[in-house]
Amino acid sequence: MDATPMTGTVTGTDRTDLTLLVVEDDPAGALAVPELLDAADASGTRVRIRTARNLTEAERLLTDDVHCVLVDLSLPGPRAAAGDDPLAPLRHILRLAPRHAVLALAASADAELAAEAVRVGAQDHLFREELDGRLLSRAIRYAVERKRADAVQVKLAESRLRAQENARLERGLLPTPLLEGSDLRFAAHYRPGRSRALLGGDFYDVVRTPDGTVHAMIGDVCGHGPDEAALGVELRIAWRALTFAGLCGDELLSTMQQVLEHERESDEIFATLCTVDIAPDGRRAGLCLAGHPSPLIARQGRAARLLPYEDGGPALGLLPRARWPRRQVELGGAWSLLMYTDGLIEGRSAGPGSPRLGQDGMVGMINRQLSSGLRGEDLLEAAVTEVRSLNGGELTDDVAVLALERDRTRG
């Protein structure tokens, strides 16, 4: 059923050969597509012709190297099953060839049917009585280019949808803190890990409740896909709602675990979490750790160090009846509190193959940056940038880091 290559007038910027599959029931060969293409007088890309007399043969010959399909609308097709639909052969080809350009061939008396063929998916229609080599060659070229343009538009639309989804997830994972009435300063920085189409499962939030207490939280859902990101959004929203409802410490984390167990895709999914509730006077805080690295505190005139982490509980979702002790810590008058996800400490300390930076390496790095006078957003950006530099390239995990600062002493 394959014919020898014929030289036609399919020209343009793309000089690669094109393959045309002709699907028509014409034993006498009245259509004579090869001869039509030979009759065109302009030189250009060669068109290879394949012919199929029925839909079964068309399905066999419709391989990936076919660029365009010319289907005769008068071709006998599965009409009985389709309720005598005159476009049944075309619809069948469109289902078989969703990535191929398709031309519909009809009699000039069937102009309305030909127009309907374009509406249902063909790139163009041709009338048998008006067909010549130049028209056919031009139609093949235009159909192929239009199909390519349609595919580009589909990809652009998908990219826009992904961008919108990213924006929605970012708003959910990285919210605006609610700190009205507090004298604490807030800063945050987020950097997606390498090869992320979406934000990962890192999330954080900071709110001030009516009694003047400032509550801060940072967490990390294991994994990096859209499901983990969506779960991170749900956990952050649940934390904010439960915090405003008055829950704190073990009671809050136990309820958060119930939310995770109900919403996660599988029993293997877990989340780490760190919560801090800072008293209205700013001098004391309660700390709860659920499998999460401990925050770092820098007090005025003293080197930064990690807050106590010996009494932490397991990550959410690991143990059904776990408990999370709330530890009271003294902050002092003026201080900076740094909360972070493990992406900040799991990078390499001196390029590929070197030991991981770890918490001790991070503390040393932060102390150097504090000594140089960095604070707030500048400190966070410098920390993430240096971690990336030490790693020798992009980090493989997402990094979220936030800072709360109090720079004046109160009684």
C-alpha cells in the first residue's frame, strides 16, 4: 500500500520530507494523489504517499512518521454503530490520530458537510472536483503547520494552568503572617529544590491570637509533588484554625496528626513540624517538635545556638498514639529566632561527596553572617545562598526559613 516518494510543492522553513496517508475507497484511482503532486510545478519538500482503502488499513498504516491524513468523507465507515453519522469515518481517524494533521475530502455538493468536518477537528477541507496539485500541496503544508501551531497553543495553555496552580499553592503554603499589634519583626524565604514543577511540601505560618501570644509554625511533608504540596496547604490551614480556636502543644499536634491521617494518600506519608508560641511579653516561649529540627536563637551580645531539642516527639503520622511535650524556653529581651526546614541543613558542606552541612555547620554559618551585621530578609537570603554555594549547585530539597526578631527590652 506504500507508494514511492513523490516530489510535491510542500515548501517552507521545514525542509524535512512529509508523509501523507490517503484514506479513500476509489478502486479506479480517480483521485490519483501522486499524479496531482507531481503536476505541481514548484520544487520543495518531498511528499511520501501511503494509501488505505478502509479504516482498518488506515489504522495499520498510521505510524508516527505520518504527518497528514487525507480522509474521504464518502468512505464507508462504522455508521451503523454511530447512528448513520456521515462524519463517522473522520471521527474515527481523529481518534486514531490525535497528533496528526487531518484533511477532509468531499464532493462540492457536500459543502455543509465539509465545513462541519473542520468544526469537529479537521485542519481543512478540500473539494474533489476542484482538486489540483498546487491546491493539494498547499493544503498539506498548511494542515501540518496548523496542527503544530495548535499543539504549541495547547502547551502554552498547559503552562499557564501550571503557573496558576503554582500561584495558588504558593499562596496556600506561604501565607501573609497575621501579626497586627505585635512588636515582632517577621521575615521569610522560600527556595524550591531542583527540578520542581510545583512547590514542595514545605509550609509555614505566623499568627497573633487575641491574648497577644504570637504563634509560629514551620513544617515539611515528605515528598515533593503536587499531592504533598496540597497536603502541606491543608496542614497549614488546619494549624491556623486550631491555633485561633485556642489549641496549643500536644492537643494541637494530636489534632494535626488526625488531619494528616485523614487527608494523606498513603500510610507512608508523614510530616515534620515545629511550633513556637511566644508569650505577650516576648520573653518566653513554648516549643514543640514533631520530628523537626530545633530552631536557632540569637540573643543580643551572644552567639546563636539551637534551642533544646531532647524532648521532641515523632513526626506526625508515624505513631498512632504519640505525644509531643511542650517545653518552656527563655528568650530574653532582644533576640532573633530562626525556624527552618531540613533543606537548609541537608546540603553538602563543601561540594559533592563532602559531609552534609548539618545543624552545627548551619549554626556556624549563621553566626558568621550575624557578625557581619545581616538581619531579617538579608540574613535569610544570604543563608540560603551560602547553603547552595557550599552544596556546589542547586539543592535537591526545598528550603523554607523564617525569622522572628525582637529588638528592644521590655519589663
